[in-house]
Amino acid sequence: MKNKHLVLSVVLSAIVILMWNHSVFAAEGYKGPIDLTATKDGTKIYITHFDANEIAVLNTADNKVIQTIPVGKEPAGLVLSIDEKTFYVTSGGSRGLVQAVDPASGKVVREVAAGHTPMGPAITPDGKKLFVCNRFNNDVSEYDLPELKLVRRINVIREPRGAVVTKDGKTVYVSNAVPNNVANIPENPDALIDVAAEVSAIDIAAGTVKNIRLPNGSGSIHGICISPDGRYVYLTEILARFQMPTTQLERGWTNTNGISIIDTAQLGNKRSGFVNTVLLDDVDLGAANPWGITTSADGKQIYIAVAGTSELIIVDAEAMHKKLASLPQDDSETPTGYSGGSSASAKAGDVPNDLAFLVGMKKRVRLDGKGARPVVAVGSNIYIGMYYSDTLQKVDLTASGTLKGTEIAVGVKPNPSRERLGEIHWNDATLCFQYWQSCASCHPDGRMDAYNWDLLNDGLGNPKNAKSLLWCDKCPPAMWEGVRKTSAHCTRTGFQFILFSMPDETKCQDIDAYVHAMQPVPSPYLADGKLSERAERGKKIFEDSKVGCVKCHPAPLFTDQKLHDVNTKCYYDRKGSFDTPTLVETWRTAPYLHDGRYTNMQDLFKKGKHGDVEGDIDSLTDEQLDDLIEYVLSL
């Protein structure tokens, strides 16, 4: 009877698969301001409401919403045409859309298909081309305007979320949010493990891509902007110190937060124009999860919305660049170690470790509400979207005294459900000691950040790859060695030993509800929401008892919830048996195995011989193996 109830629970979860990822919140009245776009004259701001599936138009003269325009499901980005007579909005989630909307009438005048979870639209200065990031296809679509004719799709690295076009219209810079690197090299214990996100620079004429590697530990890139003169590209990021055991948080020991800078005039040099990464944190106060970023009209100031601490940070760009230019260069490409950075930078390579670098060059403005995500500048007024409060905050830079925000309502504030409260807590770094990180810092969207972390729960000196928490409540035990019996236990110990704060039981129960409500995102390998022909063949192989996949990964959870030794123990492991993960959403959880040693399934099977312990993977032909992989990646 227990198993029948479990199967029923999973089936019901599958039925609501397309309702989760915030769209369920539309029925509960949430708005979810995720993007802000101002007109050139600053009289209007277009607010992209992710949860409400709409675009709201704010009149900046009186800060009132004067119009709402229904658009596709889960709109994630908006860009205005050069003449501002049309705006293009990306929406649709797994069934992506680009919609051309007439702002005057509020009507969708044209609609074309996009990739999986489109976002970050950008238009060339001549208004003739539109670029859209297809987050889960790992590529960028190029459209001719105004026809919205698809020209091509250009592969980038992993989870592209934002794009900007240079002033000369020749290059598109694309932020890849998640690293795509091997997290451990078992055959070389002395190897430097370098795991970092990259920026893709697309040559529009040639369609070629040059990737710009950010410092070791860079990830969770949410914001990207370009300076008004087109010289610099700025990105917000978390700079993870995954090389260190998580024994403390002081001085940014575990996670720091900053902005990376790229000089577009130096794209062809040794480091492809990468200038440096500058930390936004203070020595004793983190600025967790920086999100949106923009500049003043003259480029002299940079404005950053900090989601985890609900702040606006204002950086003196001129002073920052002057100080960076004064430092001698060195040969180091990325920072390789960290000891808690508060000493002054002696050379350029020290800057990503220097928590005091921006002293005297930045201001931190605390905002009311939760979830500061998008930011836009209109003259001396800075508008920040408070995602979880369904409000905007306006900061007037000319106001006397201490800068503060003024609240602007964009809808009726709903009563948050327990699941919504849990998501708020998940992303709230003020629940952490000194605000260095939130749960989302290592588990964005409840998934993983691609790093190996040396947590305290199974001893020191044995780092393991961060796991996706999807279905963790349905698939106990938790952690790679099964050291926690339930995900609920993990929530409470996570507060104590990762956030270094005492757990609040009510907040923990809210987080439990949020984790329980997580549902899989449909795989980009599906064909019209169904298994492809190749995946159907792979399903038969997967279920073949001789091949043996189902022995450890039986449906419907695709895990037997047991620990197995599959010959993956490496030099720092104390044990050889590890928890069997669910295969659901395997397509987005690389690198694979407990130590993240493989970035793709082909290497997992061919180099790692995964499956040989319980079955006969070696007997499969290359074509059969490709079919099997297609099925697993479709789950």
C-alpha cells in the first residue's frame, strides 16, 4: 500500500509539472517583477511580471501602473525596438516564444517559437537583429527584425541568461550562468581544479564564438549590462571559495559576491578582454546573490540589485577603473586560493580576494521588501524590482541625507502561501550569519552550482559535488553518503552548519514545503513534450534487465534509494558506497557522479564504465548507447 501511495504521489506530481516554476503563483495573485525596461525619455517603465504572465506599464511621473498587457507564460525578459513602437518579450518556458507587442494597443502583433526557457533579449543598435538566450538549450537565437525571422541558433556554454550588443553592432556578449567543467580529476590528485562560468562573445558577421573565462569559482551569473560608451561589459556573480572546507563564513571564506568586468576593446588579447572581478561584500558583511546590473547614463556609476540582502549597491565606476588601472599586472589567470581577503591588493591578481577594494567607492542602500532583482536607471532615480514583495523601490540619488527607497505598488499584495514563504527564505541571505550566502547560493532554483564542496557532515577533506534537491524529500536518505535520513533534517542542519545561524522551526517548515513543491522542468531533449524515437529505443534498453539500469534506477523515482559501490571511490573518499541519485533532470545536473568527474553522459559510460557493476553496458553498440543516453537525458 505504501508503494502504491508513492507511485500515486509521483504521478500527481507529473500532472502538475507545467504548473510549477512560479506559474502556479499566477493563480495565487503574485506578480513577480523580474525585468525592468525604461523608455529613452524615462517617462515609462515596462515591468515584466513573471508570475502574472503580463507586462505592466509604469508612468514615472506619478509612479502609477497605467496599463497591463497579457503575454505568454512566464515572461522572463523584454527589449524595446529602436523606435520604441514595438517591444519584444521572451516567454513560454519549455515551449519558448518571442512575442512582438504593440505598446499603444497592447496587442501581440507577431509571435514565433523560441528555444527552451528564452530570456535576455538584446537588439543591435541598427534595430535589424534580435538575439535571445535559450537557457536550457545552451544556445542563442538570432532573428531578423521586424519580421522576427529566425536566422540561426548559435551554441554557447551553459544556461545563457543575458546578452548585450556592442555599440558598433559587431559583437554579442552572452552570460553563461553555470560552469561546465570537471569538478575532480581522480587520476591526478595534484591537479588544479578550475571550475568557472564563461562569457561567450559572438561575432555577428561570422557567427563564431570566443569564450572568456572568469575567475575560478565564478558562477550564478544573473546580470549583464554594457557601459553607455560600449567599452565595458559588467556581470554580477557569486565567487565561490569551493577549495576551502566550509568551516566558517567570516571574511567570505565560503562564498563572496561581486562583479566581473570585460573590456570590449581587448577582445583579441590573451585573456579576451577580461579585466578583473571586484567584490561587493564588506569585510564583515556579505552582499549575497547580486542580480540585476545597470549604469548611469554617463557610465560614471554602476547600480547593482542584490537579491539575497535586498539592497541597492552604487559603485563609483570611474574610481574603480582608475584603481584597477594603477595595479601592476601579473601572470595569474585566476585566483587559486583564498585565506579571507581584507588586505590591500598589491597587484591585479589580488583583487578577487580583496574585500576592501571598493572601500570609499560604493554605497549600500537597504531596501524594504524581499528579492531585489531587476534594476533600471531613469535620470537620478533608480528603480528596483522586489520580486517577492510585488513592489518596486525607487531610490532618488539627489535626496538629502541617507539614501533610502520609496515603495511603489504594482499590484495587490497577496498573502504568501507556505510554499512561497519557503522560496523567500531559500533566497534570503539575511537569515545567514553576516549575510554571506543563502540556500540559493549553492542551490539556485533548488538545483546545484556545479562545484565540489567539503561540507562538515561527513568529515573534512572529502569534497563532493553539490546535488540537485529536486525530489530530495521523496528520495531519502540525503547527502552522497546518506548521512542525513531526510531532507527536512538537512534543512535544519543547513541553517546551523552552512548558514551558521540557529534554525527557526517555522521557517524550516516553510522551506520543507517549498522543497516538496518543486517539480521537474520538462527536458529539452523531449520532442513536443514526448520521448523522441531515439529516446523510445533508449527506454527499452534502459528497462532491459541484462543492461541493468533499472536495478538501481527503477521508475517512477529512478532511484532505489540505496547506497551502492560502483567503483567510483577516489583518493580522498573514506567510503566507496554512495547514494543513488534520481535520474530525473539529469540533463541539467552535470558534472556527474559524487565527485563531478564527468561533464557529459558519454564520458560517464565510455570512460567511467558506469553500469558495469550491475549490468552489461559494454555490450551496447555506440548507437544503442546514444539511444540510452537520449532517454536518460529526456527524464
